[in-house]
Amino acid sequence: MREYYIVQFGTNQIFNLDSYFVSSIKGTIDSIQMLLKIGRINDAYSLIRKYYDSTLINIYTELYLEENYSIENLIVEKIEKWRNGTESIPNYRSIANYINNSSRLSEMNELLKIDDRYKKIRDRCNDNTHYNFYRNVLLNDNEIHNPNRIKYLDLIKKDIQNLFIQHIAYLFWINDFYMRSCDYVDHLEVGSTPPEDSEYWVANFIEEIFSEIVIPIRPDIYELIKKNTKMQLI
């Protein structure tokens, strides 16, 4: 199934900002994988913190554009200045507060904040980045015997899965059409009539994400998204 681009309004960018965000985040995940292969668990957590931040920045920019774009405000100045390099993005606390206090995301926030898992992930990232405990120092030495190494690797796997779920939960909540398969557009491009309701068909890889990751770990989030979208989720 080929890719197709979705136009995003509110900036002078031709292509959707999210396309570049996702590509950049993929690069961070690749870097985390490389570090784990050579046993640098502590360094990996520093990049997990970057991964955490980048997903929230992605959601912040998407949400801010949606809430501030209008026919009277075709260019959302705050995001456009960040995009063209004349103004920096707000700090992490401001971004997190904007997301947490959004009425648009209130139902999703309620589920994501049902426990303290994301606070614990953030704490682990900070502990490793700043060497808050001596054990964090040892996690970067791949030559010493560490009986807890497998435990930490399992924890990293769970942390990344939960961050991934948070990201797509927000992303699909704001723009559920991101789940769409390309069948509808394909028919239009060749001049044929798209099958009925094909604009609500979900891409195969999205269904795999839900069935392999979201549903086993956070079925509550899956049910909330399914309940509130016209997209034909599994």
C-alpha cells in the first residue's frame, strides 16, 4: 500500500509537519536500538527521554494548529515561527500543561492518566540522564556483570510501548483520518468511483498496531478510540 500526503493548514509548509515528525522519531528509535545492541542502557534512556519529548511536541503542534487555525487566521504564527526557526518551542512543562488542560483531549487524558506509569517513565529517563543514582552509572558499562540487565531491558521495552501508545492515541484522537487506507484516494486518482464507505477503511499496518500492541496492553484506549471514530477499526 503506497503512501499519500495529507495537506495540513496553518503554516507555510507544503507537506504535513507530522510526516517529518514521525520520520525523525523513527530515527530516534533506530538510535535507541543501536545503543541497546551494544549494552548502553543508560544512554538509551537518555534517548527515550528525547523520544518522550518529541512525541509530546508533535501532539502539541498538531493540537495548537487545530485550535488556532481559522479562515481569519490562515497562518498560526506561533507554530510557523517555530517551523521557520525564528522562535523556539515552549518548554516541556508548558507543552505538557497545554496538552493536559485541553478540553479537546479530556477523555483521552483521563485514561492516559489513570495511573502513574508515564510519571515513572519520565522519572526513569531523568534518573539515567542525570545519573541521579549510582546504579544508572553502572547501566552504561557493558563489560561488568549486571544480574538485573534483562530486567532493565524488559522495562525499556514496556516504557517504549507505553510511549508509543500514548503518541498514537493522541494522534488518532485529534486526526482519526490518519488511520485511513489509500484505497479511497487511489480510486479518485484513476477516475473511478470509490467503494461505498471506503473513506473509512483503515490501513493494514494501523490494524496491526492495534491488534499487536494497543489492544493487548491498553484495551481501554482502543475502545475509546473505536467508540469515537467513524473509521472502521477491527
